[in-house]
Amino acid sequence: MLTVDYERLGAVRGDRVLDLGCGAGRHAFESARRGCVTVASDRDPDELRAVSEMFAAMDEAGEFDSSTADSRPSDAQGRGSEDRGSLSHAVVADATALPYPDASFDRIIAAEVLEHIVDDQRAIAELARVLRPGGTIAVTVPARTAERVCWALSADYHAPAVTDGHVRIYGADELRAKLAAAGLYVSDSHGAHGLHTPYWWLRCLVGPHNDTHPLVQAYHRMLVWDMTAAPKLTRTLDRVLSAVLPKSTVLYGYKPRASESSRLGAEPVSAAHAA
């Protein structure tokens, strides 16, 4: 289940893509399938081990286009790196001190990660640093309304009850301002996963760790059906809910070239201008 729209991000074959806070790797795998030179980065070595194994399986199955392998960022290495000469590898990294030189990546994805980081402004500054001028970034966070209800329903949903859990609730304007402070200009945005909003409210109501509650199990089966079969009914419902009550907010940003910086101070540009 993807949160980021790759058409809005502008990712194309051969682009160098960083998936920060990759988790189980959903966006990293999609980037690799699209022929992007992909670095999956996370703090959790156990999750990265599974991501590396999946990369290896995808490579063996011929899901990567090896013609772009030589363009991978040779300096995007770090502890836990799995560089087999293929398009994609996994790197253990701290979001507030990324082990990459300036302008290492054409595209960056930071999906559902900033809400976990205490010093989010430093992490955003690091993302801006490693993104090349003219590059684009997609940042997703839990949507404000959906998240506020979850926090109100259960203290066990977020930090400090949850280790490395959510430490803040973002408003879209707040996130835009933090991105702008780092020199990233938002050009587009949308809501996502509206069908998941009531599911998480239900989970928080019965206890976020209560996976055996019959209502939770029934709703989960419906979500799996939606993701695997994509029936028109649930797809339509998800689009409607994503517009009015999204679970996630997605912002697409653009790092200006030096020649564009003065104009961007007054007026953001479209990510379509990226090259």
C-alpha cells in the first residue's frame, strides 16, 4: 500500500532515490521496481535486514533493470549497507545525521517518519542537504484530525507509552513552514488512506494493541480485501474519505536551484519544473 504518488514526485528510471524511515520497505521496493537507484534507510537493523533480503529476492527474480546499476550513488554507504552491485541496498542511518554527501539524491521519500523524531527540524534540514538542487521530496505524516482523535482515545497509541512512537501531531501549515525553513518549497499536497481512519479510531477505542477484538479483525479483513482486490466500492469510499478525513497528509516539495532561489522566496514553483 503506497502513500506517495510517484507521478507527483516525478521519479523516473535512473533517479537516485532515498527512502528515509523505510520501515518494511514498501516505497523502496516500488522505487526499485521503477528502475530507480534506491537507498532504503532506517534506524532499525532488523527491519533493514528484511528489506535487504527482499531486495535480493527481487534482484534474483529479475525485477530490477541492471542497465541503470552503474549510476547508483557510490557514496551512499553506511553501517548495515548491503551493496551487491545491484540497484538497491539498505543502510542503517540516523535521520538527524545522514551519512551522505550534499546533493546525493534526485528524489527523497520520508513517509510516516517525522512524527517519530524529536528534533524534526534537524532531520528536515538533513533531507534538504542531501537532496540535489532541482530535486523533489515527498513527506507524509498522520493527518491532524485523524491523529488528534487517536491521541484522545488512547494514551497507548503514542509516545511516551510507545517506544519511538509519535511525539507530535502535525498541522499541514506547520509542516509546510518547517520544510520552507529548510529551503524546501511545497508545490502539491493531498490526503491518503481515508478508509484507514475509522480503523485506527476503532483500534484506539478497544486498545491499540488489541488485535483479537472481533470488530478490529473484521475491519482488517475488509482492508486486506480492499488492498488485494481493489473493488470499486471501497476504492470510491477511500477517495471520498481521503479528501475529507484522511489518515495521512502528503506534501510534495522542491529544492530550488540557485538561480531560482530569489523568485521562490516569494512564490513556490511546481515540482514539474524539476529535472
